[in-house]
Amino acid sequence: MEEKKDQNTQDIAKEEIAKKQSLFSRIKENRKQRKEHLKQEAAKQLSAEETKQVEEKLEEVNKEIEESQSPKKKKRSLFFWIFNILLIMGILIWNILSTDDFTPFEMLHIDYSYVLVAGLLMIGMILTEVLSVHRMIYHKTARSRWATSYKSVSIYRFTPLATGGQPFMISYLNSRDVPPATSLSIPITKLLFQSLVWLLLTSACLIYSFTKKIRTIVSAFSIIGFVLTLIIVVVLLCFSISKKIGSRMIGWFVKVMVWLRIWKDYDKQYTRLIGALEDYQNVMKEYNKAFFEVIYQFVLSFVRYFMMYSIPFFIYCAFKGYNPDMFGEFFIYTALIDLASHFIPLPGGVGINEITFAWLFGTYLGGSMFWALLLWRFFTFYFYLLQGVGVIAYDTFYGNRKYRWIQKKRALQEESQEFRRIQIESFRQEREKRRRKQKKD
């Protein structure tokens, strides 16, 4: 009876202490418990079959990277670079001939406070992507990896007129001690959430543009891009509902591609797409019950696109002065440009972005259009290339050596901790033996 009373007294005391804890203390405690749970989940070993599947997928990623670095791909990238330079020169000549107010030194006389705002929006876009990847890594590994998140995003965006940054991102994450399964899932998850938010936002802008009778030739391309993207999203939703439906749709699609002689090996392409389907369904299952994670990723994606579509307005303000009435129209036009660039599958939207920008904003900017185009492409494309080059150069000359040293340091710390644990355990055993001996004596 006395033991039960003591136990009840202790429980009551613990409850009173818990009540007296501040809100931040309770949040900290809950966070600590969740972190321990995530560490236990991350420590779980994959089965032999799952490990084999992950290794096969990583091999496919490495093959894609090798193919992208082939001489044929390099020639293709060089061709797009030359095409982009010639196109910009053509827009410059057209802007000079079609307007009377073109000045070669106009960039010296603009309001750079609005250019600064556009630059901050660009930084905000990068920050949202870093936060997104950081959260995915933490959700899977219970480790905060800010530098790795930033560098992986930079490499993902660094596609110098070569299609697809996902393989490079997967390879980099895996090289930075992120588990292979996590490295494979992050680009898929990132692309999935951004595609859904992009479709919702751009479709709303497209519908609104028709209600306001904003109709241009760009609108036609935007409709085609919207329809194609909608088909892709509908297919993805079908994949998420049933694997059987998804596998049948993949089978039909591969048969059509083989019949059109675009692909040759049916079994190879079918296996590759089925693997992608399984990855997608695994992501959907994982986030099915993680409501907070879904909302977090959706909000970040929405903020990113909102900032991206706001940049042309502030560039316009830098050249023509602040006019808040133009924000909505410029926002919609930028969404239409983004839709139109999805219609033509060129890397970085090279060509179609420049042409549609000149077409839509030329009447508003006049002789300033060419300089505004350069600023816009710098904030939405060229800066990402420079950032990627900087990250790769840093890792090549210093970052990789630093990370290898950190790995060795971490391994030595783990060894020292293990050695300390063994010594403490040995000391406790010896002490227990002495106590037993003393009792016998």
C-alpha cells in the first residue's frame, strides 16, 4: 500500500512539473522525441531485394549522367548556346529598328531600387527550394543539412542547356552521405509538388486572362502547354490510384513509341518506366498521412512561383516608374510565358521565353525592352547557371576535400565514443566483480 501511495505521489508530482513547463519547453521536448523517432526510422535497414532495386536505380542515374556528358550531348549544348546568343542579338536588332527611344546606355539611368527588389525575389525563390529540400532530408534522416540542401538545389538548377537536373541532384546527395533511397525520392517529390502547384496557378491565370479578354498569340501556345501538362497530371493521378492501371497505361504508351520507331527496346523502356511508377507511388504513400509535410511543400512551391511571376513587374518599374495597376497584368503575362515554354521542350525554355517576353512586353517597355529582357533572364535563368558553376568549382577545389576530412573526423569521433563506451562497460563489470567478491568475503 505504501509503495502504491509513493508511486501515485510521484506521478502527481510529474504531472505538476509538466504543467508548470513553458510552452517552448514542451515543444522542445516533443521535438526531441520526434528526432529520436526519426533517427530510429532512418537506422532501419532495407531488405536485400529493396537494396538491390536501389542499387540498380543508382546505376541508371550514373548512366544518364555519363550520357549527358557524351560528345554528342556537348555538341547539342553548344548548339543551344550559339542559338541563344544569336536569338538575343536578333531581338536587340529588332528592338533598335522597331522603336525610336532605344538608348545603348539606358541601364545607367534606371531606378536600381526596383532591380534590388527583383534580386531579393530571386534570392527568395532559391531560399524556398533550399527549405523544401532541407525539410525532405530532415524528414528522412533527422539530420539538418543546410549546405547540402543549397548545393544540391544549385546543381539541380545548373543545367547548361542540357535537359534534366534530377540525375545530378541524386548523384550529389548520394555522394554527401544521404541514404540512396532518400537521394532517389527527393527530386521526384520536389518535382511532384511543384508541378501540381504550377498547374493550379497557371491554369487560374489562363482562365482569368480569357475573362479579361487578354488574348495574344502567346495565349494559344499557353493553352497547348496547359493541355499537355494537364494530361500528364491526370496520368499521374491515375498512377497514384492503381498500380494496375498505371502499368497498363505505360504498356500502351511504350507500344506506341516502339510502333513510331522512337524507341527500339520495348522491355528496357517498359522496365524503366515501371520503376519510375513505383518510385512515384512510394512517394504518394509516404506523404499520404503526412499532412503537415504536404502543406509545407505546397506553400513553399506557391511562394516560389508567386515571386517568380512578380519579377517582370519590378523590372518594368525600374525602367518606367512604379505603377501598381500593372502588377496583375504582368503577373498573368509571365504565367502565360511559363505555360508557353512548357509547350516546346527546350532546355531552360531557350528561345520561346525570349520571343514571348519580347512579344508581350514590347509595347509596354518600348526601347527598354531588350535591357529588361536581359535582366529578367538573368534573374530567372543565367544566375542559376553562374551559381551552379560556382558551387561545382568550390567543391572541385575545396569542398570535396573538406567533406572527406569531415567524414574522417566523424568516423574518428564514432570510434572514440565506441572506445569510451567499451571502457565504461569494462569498468562497470570489474566493479561488479569486486563488489561480489567483497560480499563473499
